[in-house]
Amino acid sequence: MRRGVVFLLSAMFALATPVLAAELRLGVAVEPDSIDPHYHNFGGNKGLLPNLFDALTAMDARDRLGPDLAVSWRLVDDATWEFKLRDGVTFSDGAPLTADDVAFTIERVPHVQTTVTDMSEYVKAIARVEVVDRLTVRFHTTGPFPLAPEYLSAIGIVSRAHGEGATTSDYNTGRAAIGTGPFRLVSWARGDKVVLARNETWWGGRQPWDRVTIRYIKNPASRLAALLAGDVDLIDQVSVQDIARLKDDARFSVASGLSDDIVGFVFDLQDRSSPTIAGKDDKPLAVNPFRDRRVREAVDLAIDRDAIRDRIMNGQSDPDNQYMKPGQYCYDPELPSSRFDPVEAKRLLADAGYPDGFKLGVACQNDRFVNDATICQALAQMLTRVGIATTPEVMPHAVWVPRANQHEFSLFTYFWTIDTPEPSIMLISQLATPDAARGRGAFNRGMYSNPAFDSVLDRALVTLDRNAREALLIKATDIAFRDHALVPLHHQFNIEAMARRIRHTPRIDGHIRAAEIVPQ
């Protein structure tokens, strides 16, 4: 009865006002592990939290940088950035946003207590924050920081009034989760759903959705079932096997687009007996085979990326040899294309001293990216064919993360969304020699270390000239990928299915912003 009243009142309200919808219901694959925007550099968090917290700058749906809470920014000198804030912005509790809140936020980020990879790498170069006036803030950096506007798009601005002295738990309960975004937090039932309500004071204008319920449904078949039953209006990460079925159903539309999300595999490169590698006699190998570049190249050559695209991904992936795509800033056109050559793979293994191969366990997630478990099984078969007898171990992402952080794997999956329209964060976090004090190698779980790469990357990060910086980032990319530091597999497609009462074009980063979903 109550539900019928709600729909009746909504219909009556629509006769006298612009189109407003009572509730938007989403079925999303990856759940956040916190509502604290500075707790964990993780896709589930980055997917949800911009609905609540605006940043100084923002990437649009096509990864183009633009203003958000800041309307302009400039270099005062080589080590000082000045940002001018948007006037009239308020937090969801009605309090005005000021430069002091920005200063509090930036100073908070490196000090959040966490056991996972936090957001500090984005602000590591900021030595001091100066509040010039109510709407002006300056960042004094340790040296040239040319990518400050891009990096700061990842940092949600929080309220000093609610955040000072607050813990991550206070954000998770909602007590401190006060932002300037288009929605405010109503509740979070971990493992189930997040409920948002429209922020009536949002500076960007009134949004069409009174209420947004985001259900977290890991299993693709269960997400599809929720859509078919009418329990949700939109689902993400649609299984490629279900696309044709959905397109034939007049109740739904399907939208897809090439993503910045890149899938691949990481080697254990530590000088040790690698934990899931053994000889054909099942005894651990004293020397880690992956420390030999020839073995890493053999793994790369053993993978048939086109077969994965055609047979597993139903055409919804784009095989790749590096982070960036052709035409993007810092794409390396000189890097050889990935190729499938099992004969050459066997020759390289023999040259490296493994003519009979070895045994390998590969660790994969089963709830992190499209067809992750199936891709893992296919990779195992391909490596086995060239002599590396490979056994897949598949697990949930929540199990995989702590084990990966403890370096329990010899070869394992990786999945990353490029947050900024250039590769520096990827190079810093995944390939730079780990150094917590310098904010390097936060996600370098394979422990890759190459002084030549590090030197070029360090120079790129302090080069203010855009073209010169691009040349250096391309050189760093070239060094690492010619060294087969890891195995890029493909960029996947972001695939969404939705009821015809709404319209949405998938973002290149794969995240869902409720404010970008339009009722029809």
C-alpha cells in the first residue's frame, strides 16, 4: 500500500513540475570498503564516493580535466600552485565550503590510519598548504609538481567541522561523511547496499533523483536476474554472453564503450624461491625463473590475446601492449605490439635454462573484472602448452588483496583504472621501486625495480613543459614494457544494461555517477 501511495504522489507531482524521479536503483558489481574518501585507493570506493564528495578538479566522462570545486588554478612559481574556489558552495549540512576545509583535507590524507593502500601518493609532493583567503588556497610543493591539477581530481574534499578528530569508522557510520557532492549518505549496509538522498543545496543544480539505492551484487547472473525482475534499473559489468539476449528484450537497452580499465598479470620478481613455482619434481626452485627477462617474455608470447577477445570477451576487449591507447597523451608508438608466438616462447624458455618448463600457480580474482576467472583458466592452458604447467587459484578480491600484499603469489592478475588522462600514477604505483617515504611503488606487489626506469620517471614528474614531460613518460613506459615488467592483456569495455525509462552512457573510467543518469 505504501509503495502505491509513493508512486501516486510522484505522478501527481510530475504534472506540476519538471521531470523528477522518486528513486534510482542500481545493481553494481564492486562494493566500497569504506565511505572515507581517503582510506583506500580502490575502484569500489572511487566508484561511489564522488557521488558524495566533490574534488577541486574533475575528470569528465571522457577523462578530460575540468573545474569542480575550484574554478581556476595557476602556477605562482615552480613550487607553488594557487587554486581559486567556487563561491557559494555548501556542504550537505548547509555549512559553506572554504579554503580552510581544503587545507584540512590535504593535510588529513597522509595521516589516515589504514592497512591498505591509501590516497597519499596523490598529495605526497605537497609540503605545505596556505590559506590565502576564504576562497583561495596555495599548495607549496617539494619541487615542481606539474600534474597537481590532475592528481587533485582524486581527492574528495571533506568538512573540517565534521572531519577533525573523526576516524574512518565515523565516515562509515555517516557521522563525518559530509561532502559537497550531488547526494548525501543515508545509510550503508555493508555487503548489501548504499542509500543516498539528493543534496538539495548542491551547487551543480537539482538532480532528478530524490533517492538512489545502490545494491552490490557480485555475481553477474544475479545482477542480470535483478534487472530482469525489475528490482534494479541499471546494472554494470554485464556479462558479454548476455549482451545479445538483452538487446533482443524491448524492455532494456545496452550501452558499452572502450574503457581505461586495463587487465593484465604481474610477476613476482623478488630474489627468492618464489612461493608457487616448482620443478617438474614438485620441489621448489631455488632461483625465481621470473627474474630472467627471457622467461617473462616467454609468458607474454604464450598468450593469445586475440583468442581471449574473440572467444571469452565476445569482442568486448582491445588487446594492448601498454597502459595508454593510440592517440592518448603518452602513448608509446615505438613499443612493439603484443604477439602470440608459442614457438618463440618455448625457445626462450630453453635458452633461459628451462627446456622442460616448470610448474606454476597463478592467483586470480573472480569478482574484480569482466570474465576474470575464465581469463585466468585460459591463461593457465596457454602457458601449459609452452611447457609452464600452470594451475589457477581463483578467489574473491577480498581474499586476494591481503595475500597479494603479503607477496604470497608468483604470478597474479591486476586490474587498474587510469584515474588521470596520462600514465604517471600507474608508473609510480605499479612499477617504481617501492619507497613509502617517497610515495613510490604502493601497488608494486611484484617488487619490480629498475634504476634506469626510476631515474627517467623522477625527471618526468618534475618537468613542467607538457611536451618534454610526455617524452620522458613515454621513455619510462618503453623501458618498463620492453623489460616485460608485467603483462598487459587488454583494455576491457564498460558494458551497462538499463531499463528504457533511463539513459546513461558508460564513463571511460567505468564508474557510475548517479547525477549523470537521465530519466526518459
